[in-house]
Amino acid sequence: MKIIGRGRYASETYPEPRDSSALNTFARNFARGPEGSPATGVQLLWNSIDVGIDPDEDVPITARSTGILVISGAIGISNNSGAAIIMTVRVQIDDSSIGSSFRATVPDASFASIPFLVETTPLDTPVGETHNIQVLVQGDGASTPADESSISIQEVSVATG
């Protein structure tokens, strides 16, 4: 039997100790909001950003390892307009929309949550560059109640065949 390791009974050893603390560190950020009830057709103003400063439309992220981000969340919509409305949610990087639009019909006198999920590529979010993620909400006659929406940004690993 051949024992490989660092102990005194090992017949072969690794050339140097392996420090895994610096490997696989991934960027993340999270925000809740919005700050009040903005008119639709504007980017949401987040009132609580995990890694950021004051309330802002921008949720900053700097990819550390792969440049692949998964952006997910849900936007709360309240409709008291007197009729059903169609709402659209778009995720943006530095004010440019990415991925698909997320649409939902919100009946009158009701509340709806519109979930979203978008993945970026290293071309969209290169490692080492800081980018701002925004959420654009469009539709007429609705409001986004305070603290009923959230966004989560996670950098993920790459499959290595």
C-alpha cells in the first residue's frame, strides 16, 4: 500500500502545503427596497445595500473569480389603478438592459411579486471590474411599495469538465 500525504508514514509527499483559503472566493451583494414608491419607468432606488453606501439605484459588484454572475430577486407591485395592468421588469448592467424582460399582469386592487433571474457572462462582467446592477420597472398606474422588493447578485463557479 502506497500512502501519499504529509505525515511521517507517507511514502510520497505533496511539494508544498495547499492553502485553500484564497481559492474560490466569489463576489456577492444584496439589496432591499425600494426607498418609497417611485413612479414606474424608472430604476428602483434601493434603501438597503449590503455592500454599498447610501440608498441608490446602483447595486455595485466586482467579479473576483469567474465573471459569471447570477442576478435574481423579486419586485413587489401594488395596483390600485382601477384596471389590470401589465408590468415589465428588466435587469440592467451600467444602465443597459441584459437578458429577458419579465412581464406580469397585475389585477386591480391587488399586490403581485414579479420574480426575475438573469445570468451574465465574463464579457458582461469581467473579473476585477466594478459594475452597477439596476432594476428597471415599467408599466402605468402601479406603485412599488417600500421594502417589498429584493435583489441578490452572486458570482458562481465555472464547470470544469
